[in-house]
Amino acid sequence: MPTLNKIFVIIDPTTDNQAALTNAAWVASQNQSIALHVYEAVYSTSDNADGEALKRVELARHRAWVNTLVEPIRAAGTGVTVEIDWTSKWRDAIAPAAKRAEADLIVKTASVHSGAERRLLKTSDWSLLRNSHCPVYLIKRDSVPVRVKMLLALDIKREDELHNTLNERVIEYGRALIESVPESSLYAVNAYSDSAHYVYPDALAAKIGIDKTAAHCVQGPPEKVIPEVAAQLDASIVVIGTVARDGLKAAMIGNTAEKILDSLNTNILTVVAQ
């Protein structure tokens, strides 16, 4: 069972609608042992003669604002720490900050980008999925999930060590979330390329411990199949595996989780295999 003691929540400084904070606070409210580490990266390029003074003022202003956001969460009994980070490279700063905080889960509002933008730009989601040491929960729906439909995206036909590890972690996290959320249900999807790689729904269902009717085996690329099945089910959360990468590997597109980010209209939990 995954350990969840600290959730690292990323604040979006451009809006008062903090969907990531709302969702993280709800998760923490289900278990008193879970604390929140609320993080905001700020920077100003203002032409100010006294740069250090500007930094002090901006850090204090943002800390006061974030503290007003978390005050009701603290009042409800959840432990909250606040970190305001001064950095111009905020996309690169998030994953290291989460690791320093010893976070078990990162929660962030998903950025909206076209496929071309994701291929050409180093987005904050891009950096997180490739560099995070722990699962990342990307929020696409503002409301807190009720009667959650959890869809696990698996690839059980490939039996190498990496995919076996990813499958097991996806199942592990899916089961853990289902157990902690009242009135929730579990589903699974496995995309396969051709008849030689066909996966029987019975086998998929047995691997997870769900009814065969909740197991969906569909021919096609995963970046097409997973969003289609999620839409058909009106899934609340899709759980998918991803691989942490750095160096040259991080410069290459090809991760399924990255490909489907903008195709899914649902929250996405990515679990990582280093």
C-alpha cells in the first residue's frame, strides 16, 4: 500500500481559483496523518534599483496571500506548511522542491497546451512528469470528485521488468485511492496494437480483481484508446504509469502520459517508475 503522509501542492499565482489546493485539501481531510506542503514559485523582472528589497516585498506579499488561502484548511485540522520560492526558472524548480519536502504526492492544476506546444515547449507538466520522484496528480476538473470512477491504464501484454513495475504501481495506487474514497468504482483499460497482442478482458479483470464488465481491451494506440474509454465511462480519474527521465532521454517525446495530457478531460494521476 502506498504511503501518503505529505502532499506537495503547487499554487498558480495567476488565479484565485486554486483547484489543486481544493483537491489536495479534500484528500487530506480523509486521513488525519496527511499534511500539505503548499508551494509557490515567484519572481519579478521589474527594473528596481534595490533588487533585494523587491525580493523581500514580493516574497512577503505572496506568503501573506497563500496563508489566507490555506487558513480554512488549517482551521479544519490539516497540517499545512507554506514555501514561497524566488526563482525565474519555476518549471525546473518544482520537482526538486517536492523532493526536498519529502513529498509522497504532487498535486498541480493541469496546464492547457496544444499538442504542438507540448512538443516544442518545456511546459511545467512536461518537466514534472519527467523529473518527479513521486506520483503527480494533474487536476483538470475544478470540483472535488464524488462517486469516483477510477480508470487504470495498463499494458499487461508487455512483460519486461519496467512495464511489470508500472502495471503493479498503477494497480497499487488505484486500489489505495478506491479504498479511501466512498462510493467509488474501479475500471481498467488495455490498448493493444493487433490481434497478435490481444488481451482478454477476463485476464485484465483478474489481474486487478474487478468484474469482467469493468475491463476494457481495445485495439489502437494508447493515446487514442485511453481518452476514448475515459470519455465513455465519464471517468473521474485516469491512473497511468510514466518513467522518470533526464539528460537526452528527457529531450525525447514518446511517453504515453505526455501524449494523452490534452486529450483527456479528466484528472490524471501519473505514477512513476525510476
